[in-house]
Amino acid sequence: MISILETVDVQTGERTALAQFDYLIEAPNWTRDSKRLIYNSMGRIYSFDIDTRESTVIESGYVTRCNNDHVLSPDNSHIAVSHNTLEDGLSRIYVFPLTGGNPVLITPIAPSYLHGWSPDGSTLAYCAERNGQYDIYTIAVTGGVETQLTDSPGLDDGPEYSPDGKHIWFNSVRTGLMQVWRMNADGSEPIQMTFDESNNWFPHVSPDGESVAFISYSKGDVAPGDHPANKNVEIRLMQSAGGEFRTLVKLFGGQGTINVNSWSPDSRQLAFVSYQLKE
């Protein structure tokens, strides 16, 4: 697997390749100072300096089996990750300093797959399997009792807060295909936001609140509840108020491309990972 860390200008569509890796990297987050991209690879979390094009591992103690569900705190002091714990191999959410440090377990119940951190810094949003059903939950960043927000047959996934904290965007198969939805932050008033004949995953709202980026698989290429790697996919944009989408990038990728919010702080670029299979 060859991984290419890229950015794209959302106005012009111009793509810039920042670095190429002869192994799998996934899911770049953009730091608030615009200087770094945070990604996961081989279970660890790395910081990529955009100017020097160099990567540095972030120390995370025993949390060394991280997947591509990681989110930065609004003040960028901490990072929350989903780590496949050693005792049972299931994903749980941990928090540790972005500069590196000891992890703190937030969700003892598993599996839990992180996706969102509220703008006020108080709450995490995640997808979790409980009693055989995948729904969206929230929990205080300090831990405690989780709150279930959805209760729909099939998969609800990818919950992420809008910048004003009023809404949670997510994707759901409740109408057949995987589509983008939005609900109030307390789980009320869910509204379907995409309606095309594709399977649409992982909506990410731009920092200015105006646009939403998401990744789309062709209808017949994957099952609605799957987001595999090594597929021809599109990164699409739509207005956060709803309406038509436009295709920003066509690429070979899928899982790992934009699992996390990868908007630049000025809302002008997206970071993503495209892939090539080694011959």
C-alpha cells in the first residue's frame, strides 16, 4: 500500500501532494495553527509538519493500537482516540495530551468509535454497538454515563458537531442507502441532508459553518453499511443549509481517506489520503 497525503483547494479543486508513504497512513486532522496534520499509522498517532514535511510520533503510553477515529480538542491541547484494547481487541475511547502523555480511558463499554468533540470542549460524540445495534452516543470528556441519541434499525455512524454546537451531523442507512443526516445536539429532529443514489459517509462541517464535505461510494460498489478501503470514491461538498452537492476530488481510497474532520482552519482546504496498490 502506498499512501499519499494531500490537500485540495475547495474553490479551485487544485490538489497538492505533501508526502508519500510506502505504508498505510489514515485520517489527517488539521491543527488550529495550520502548521500540522495529525494522522494514524500502524496503531500510533503522528504529527506531520507541513513546512518541513517531517512526521513525529506522539507519545501515547499503552495506547498503541489506534484506529482512524481521532479528534482534536477545540483548544488543541488534547487528542481523543479510538484504541483497540489489548484485553478484548475492541475499540474504546481515550484522551491524552496532544504533546504526548498518559492516556485516560473515557468509554469503558466497547466497542466505541470516536468521531466528534463539542465546540465547548465538554462532550464527545461517537458510534457504539450496544445490544447488537450501532447508534450514536455522547459522553462527558471526563467520562461517566453515556447518552444514547439515536435508536434506528441499521447503522448510524460518523457523528460530528457543527461549529456552533447546535447540531450533530452523521450518516445513516435508515432509508436504505447510507446518507448524510443532521440532528439537534440532543438527538432530536433528525433531517436527511443527501438524497442521491450513492452511499455517503463521514460528513465534516467546515470551521466557518458554511460547507460540508463527505465521501461517497458508488451504489453498487459497496454495501450501504460498509466503508472499505481500495475503492474509487469521491469527496463531495454541499452547503450546510442543504441542496445539491458538487464533486471536489475523485480518487482511489475510502477507508482512511477522510474519516475525521480534515478542514483547514480557514475553511479553504481539505486534507485527505489517497492510495495506490503496490505492484
